[in-house]
Amino acid sequence: MGQGGEQRRTQVYDEELGAAVARAQEGDEAAFAVAFRLVQPGLLGYLRGIVGEEAEDVAADAWLEIARDLGRFRGDGAGFRGWTATIARHRALDLLRRQKVRPRASTTDLDVLDLPAAHNTAEQALETLSTERALALIADLPRDQAEAVLLRVVVGLDGPATARVLGKRSGAVRMAAYRGLKRLARQLGVTEDGQHTLGESR
């Protein structure tokens, strides 16, 4: 699907999500179920990339908090995705702290750079993978790159929303996502022109 088609699909998705959230805030339990159905797959994918097998438990904790604080949320469908990702990230980091596993820090401060969010070739390569393999590859990235890629590609947040979730500047998040996707493309043997170089005969 082209970029325009993808943007339209995301817009329709966010409109449906925003309407469901608004109804859920008025007490409509069925609407909350719709919001859960729309958000949970991406949220679970993001959490699997951070905490692995603990993702479902962390997601359950996050949804308890989301349900409790739903009345305080203000925003549209895209905003709700960012809000839920922030809550899920906090619960994941709580778990990692309890396990005494420190997140890997970025090795360099690249905030001053302002590069494109992601290389389209790398995104296309990622889309061809099974979810399980994609998450396994992403989990091997440095943590800042992994989170940026997961939030951008799996959860579907834009650059500013991803930056808000991670508490970083947009330039740093864009660079992390760019570097992560480039690294994934290299691992998959995808060249700049979109050709696969590994596991294929010419």
C-alpha cells in the first residue's frame, strides 16, 4: 500500500478509535471493548519487544490503569494510542526495575541531528517478517532504537508522539528509529534500492 493509502487507513482507524474512546468515557462498556481491540495488538507487540514473555501481564496491568484513568484522558484516537503506550511503558519499566535489569542507554547524544524518521526500504523489509521474528530482531537492537522502532512501526505513533512517550526530543527519536530500521535492513540483507541480498540467488 502506498504512503497515501496508509495515511488514510490510519486516519480511519484513529477516527474509529477516538469515537470509541469518547463513548467509553460516557460509560459504554462495549465501546471500551472496541478501543481495547483496536489498541491491544500494537501495544502487546511493543511490550513484547521490551519485556518479552511478560508482555501480557504488563499489558493487563496497563489496561487496569487505563480503565481507571480513562475519564481523565483528553484527546483524539492518535492521542489515545500515545497515552496508552506511555502507561504501558511505565509498567514495563517498573517490571524491569523489579527484575534489576537496567535499560541500555543510548551511546551517543544525537539530538542535534534531524534525519528522516525511517527508511522506507527498511520498513518494507520489516513488514515481510513474521511478527515473532520481527520482534526478536527488534529486541536485539539497543534499547533506544528498539523502543523507537516499536512505537513508530508496531504501535503506529508519529515522531512527536513517540518522543512524548519516551520523554526525549524528536530529533533523538527520529535518529534512533532511523538507525534501528537501517540496522534491521542490514540484518535482512535489504539494499538501498529495496533488493534482498541474503538467501536469494540472482
